[in-house]
Amino acid sequence: MGDDSKVVVSASASTTKEERPSCDYSTSVTFDKLNGSNYASWYRGARITITSRRMTSWINGKKHAPSSDAAAYAEWKEDNCLVQSWLLNSMTKPVRALFEHGDTAFDIWEAARKTYTVTQNSSWLFQLRRQSILTCQNDESVKVFYEKLHAVWQKIDCMHPHEFKCVDDGAHRLK
């Protein structure tokens, strides 16, 4: 005789499987944990992953908590904790200690942004520009040399994010 017991897992009636994110709380949103000096690449990787999981509203401030007595509050709280865990699990222990007391995923996201954004750091920008000028090809192939330069240029671009209001703005930027 076989065991006929079955486990049935169902999503709430208001949410379909496609709308709900993966519930793996140990998942990190980036390959490299935020360590304080790699914010630009961490930010990009985390934003891409969270967007692919359809949870962008949790980090852009558009997902507000319903009233604590509302029926949707329990689901909101679970999803908030899920995104918080993704963010915190993608940070090194010393960095995580700075942000683990944030009440919402948005609080953690914004605190990290305010702590590590270097758009006002002219010395860092100077250092990157200097590095791009002083980088030499030496005995490297053109491909390797270009990859090094391109990595520096991307860091510089990350310091000056571009807000495009329409497609023409992006096309103009590429010229």
C-alpha cells in the first residue's frame, strides 16, 4: 500500500503565482555582497533582480502599508519581509549591521543609497577620470585594454545617472 497523503500549497485568492515572488528568504539579489566600496555595481544588480521578481514597488517607495487592521496587511508584511531579507542577505555582516533595523525594504534601500552614493564625491570622480587617462595598453590585447577602460567609464556613468523623459533623450545621450 502506498501513502496517499498529499500536500497542497495554494496562493491566496487575491494573488496569482505569477504575481508573487519566489519565497526563498535566503536568496541574495546580487553575486557580490555590498561591502561599502562596491555600491554602484551592487545597486544595479539588486535593482535588476528585484525588478525581475516583480517587486520594484518595494524599493521605489510606491508600495505603502495598508492599515494594520486591513485584510491585505498580513500579505503586505510578508512581502516586505521578503524583500528586506533579499537586501540584507546581499550585504556583508558589517554593512548589514548598519541597515538591519529598517522598518521597510524601502527604508533599507534608501539608507544604503544615502550612505554609499558618491555623486557628491568629487575626489572619487577625479580618481576615476585620472585612472581612465593613465590606463595603458602595455602588452595587453586591444580587447583587454578596452574592457579595463570600459569598466572605468561605467563607474563614472554610475555616478551621474541619467533621467530620460522620452526615447529621444536616450538617443541624444548615445550620440
